[in-house]
Amino acid sequence: MLTAPMWTDAFAAILRRDVLLAEMTTIRLGGRARCLVEPRNDEEVGDLLGALAAAGIAWKVIGGGSNLLPPDEDVDEVVIHPARLDSLAIDGEFVTVGAGLPLSALVARASEASLAGVHVLAGIPGQVGGALAMNAGGRHGEIAEVVDSVRVRLADGRSGELAKRDLDFGYRRCRLPEDAVITSARLRLRPAPDPRELKRETGRILKEKNAAQPTTGWNFGCMFKNPAGGSAGKLLDAAGLKGLSRGGARISPKHANFVENLGTATAADVRFLIEEAERRVSEALGVRLEREVRIWK
Ligand code: EPU
């Protein structure tokens, strides 16, 4: 009797087994992905999604791992890692970037080309795909402001292109078709009237971020979104959470919306602190904070 080929056979060249997710997250936590696939181009993402859909296999995406907390346990779903989709092409003020390009590389390359717009993202970790999915940004602006269109692969592997208006960007959110994987984006930047001033402005943004946030240790950025008109950091601070620790994890004494892995934390320690922070802010101040970090079950 003939046995059907496994989906893994077709993707052997881009598949790794038992990959420690702690090495792929900025908080350095997470168990192993039993199967991690690293597509080399848009088409390969489509082929992979098509094969997984046909085989009925669940999957997740990990980008730069900067806003993510995987579990301590191994992850059974296939993990798709688009880091190899890291192309960048400049055509006048349009920049086409792969989803796996680190944001820091995008900021640097745009600056070299004297193009302004993404400089407001200086200091934000992660890759382009995650930055789009979360509408990454800060007080100086967000990635949505420069998006022209986004290419995705849909759950069945088909290709799609979404214009900015279809994505309905909001504060740390956007609307994507269910189970779509972003593969690239076309951004519209603007020529900097004074390239030296662009570099100085980028430097100022970085300096400000370093002064306010723990930018050296292991963390995943802010735990919670800011509530409308308020500041999650201020509320967490007022509720006395700065410095609270559990196992090897601690709420930053510098900024109360950050939780740090001091070296020996588990994801369970971090989850405990997130839940404790939610509980205390709700009890003391009557505010229900919304999580920004994506927690994998
Ligand atoms: N504050 C406190 N105590 C704290 C932390 C902050 O009193 O422990 C006060 C600050 O003094 C300030 C206010 O709260 O008056 C706001 O703090 P900050 O300027 O640090 O900005 P944020 O609102 O906490 C946001 C984004 C950051 C982004 C910064 C700078 C969110 C949830 N956070 O932080 O984004 O880097 O602005 O642009 O939107 C992220 O999303 O992961 C993130 C780091």
C-alpha cells in the first residue's frame, strides 16, 4: 500500500525541529517548537499554508518575538518564522519590505536613503510583519502612517493584497483576514528636506526611549495597552507594582509597564506577574487593563 507523503517532506529544506523559542523571543522565554518552518519567499509561505490547511494542521507565526510570551512547555503547532523574508527595495519614496526584515534595519536603510517616516519607530524591536499586525509605534508616530499596502497569504495559501484603508489600523491593532500571514508591505516615506536633521531627530527619539524604558535587559516591551486618555505605566506605578518579583521575573523599577526576565524566569513567573498587575490595578484603581503582549497558551 502506498502511504501519502507527509507535508514535512515537501518543506524539509526549510524545516527545523525542536527549536528553542526562548532564543527567538526578546524576553528569552519559551519551550521548544517541535516544527519551525522558515519560508524563503512569498510563494513558499503560500505553499506551506496550503499544505498545512490540506493536512488540517494548526500553526502560529513568530516574527521578531518582541511582543510575545510563549509557554514554558513545547509547542505542538507548527511555528512559521518569516525571518528570511527580509528584502528591501527602494523606488523613489516607496519602500517595499519583507515581513521578516528587522524594524531596526528598515529604520537604518530609510535613513541612509534620506527618507523620513519610519524614523519615528527608532528603538522599537521586532520585524516588519509583527509591527504591521500590531501597528507598532509610540508617542512620535506609528507604522500605519506610512503604509500604502500589505501583501498577505491567506489561510488556504492564496495571495492577497490589502490597501491601507482595508486594514482599519487603530492603536496597536489592525484588521487582517483570519489566519493571514503578512509577507511584505509597500510603505510610502517622504524625502527628508535635511538628512542630517533626520539623523539627529532619530537619535533624539532613541535617547528619549532609553531614558524612560529598560532597553538593555530581557523584556517584551509593554505588558498592557494604554487605556483611552491614560497611561498604563502610570496606573501600574500608582498601584505599587514597580519592583514586584516572582521567581526570576520582575516588574521593572524603571517603568511599571515592563516585566523583565532577570535570567532565571519562567514564562509562568511572567504570567503570574501580568495577572497580579491586572488584579491590583483593577482592585485599587477600578481600571481593567487590556493586554498588549500576545500570550501563547
Ligand atoms: N509613568 C509613570 N510610572 C511608570 C511609567 C510611566 O509614572 O512606571 C508615567 C511617565 O512618567 C509618563 C507617562 O507615565 O508621564 C507615560 O509613560 P511613557 O512616556 O514611558 O510612555 P508610555 O505611555 O508608558 C508608550 C508606549 C511605548 C512607547 C512609549 C514612547 C504603550 C502601551 N506604550 O509608553 O510602547 O515606547 O510610549 O513612545 O502604548 C510598547 O508598546 O511595547 C511600548 C514600549
